[in-house]
Amino acid sequence: MNTKQTITVADCDVFMTGYISESLEKYFDVTSIYNTFDFLHHVSMARENNLVIIGKQDYIFKGFSVTKVIRNYWPNCRIISLSKRPLFILKLLFQGADDYISKPFKLKALIKIINAQLNAKPVGDVEGNIG
């Protein structure tokens, strides 16, 4: 029986995705995804994930809210934005991501954020409305 929590790492940067995935596989059941089509297919077909790390701009600039897609299929999934671009991070946070980490980062910092998110209690349905 597999008791590891499940994480999906979605980023167009094959090397970054591979680095993160290989580093986390010791602790988690990790799936690596490199493009939007495969990501949407994975979200619609896979069992519930505990956490998604999103680091590809295409996931939010193709006319849909990736966080809504994820929450539609996996309501309790935590979402971490991974980018060097502040606007990408802010957009995903506004759309409902739970946390972020900026590139470049230390693996230890990412693991701390992952553990904090996996241990966080759900806060219910939160829309990103301000004002």
C-alpha cells in the first residue's frame, strides 16, 4: 500500500521539473508534466493529488484559470506557484493558489513550503475578490 502523498510538478522547463521531481520522489509520489495538454489530461484522469506545483506561464495565459480546473477535479488539492516572474505568481495567487516560491530557490525552502501546505487545513471556497 502506497502511503506517500501525491504531487504533480507542471513546468515547461524539463530540467527544472526533473530536478524537483527527482528530489521529491524520496518523500512523495511525484508526477512530472511538461505541457498544457498533458496537464489537463492528467488532472481530468488521475486520482486526487495532494499538491500541484505550477511553473509554466502557459497554464494561466491560455484563457482559463488553472486553479479552477484543478479545484474542479481535486477540491482539496494545494497549489504552489513556481516562477521568477512576479506577475505570474500574483496572477496564480489571485486565482486561488495557496502559496508560491520564486526562482531561483533552495530545495530545502521548497520542501518547507510543501510540508506547510500539506499540513494546512482547508479554508473553504475562497474567491480571489478584492475590494
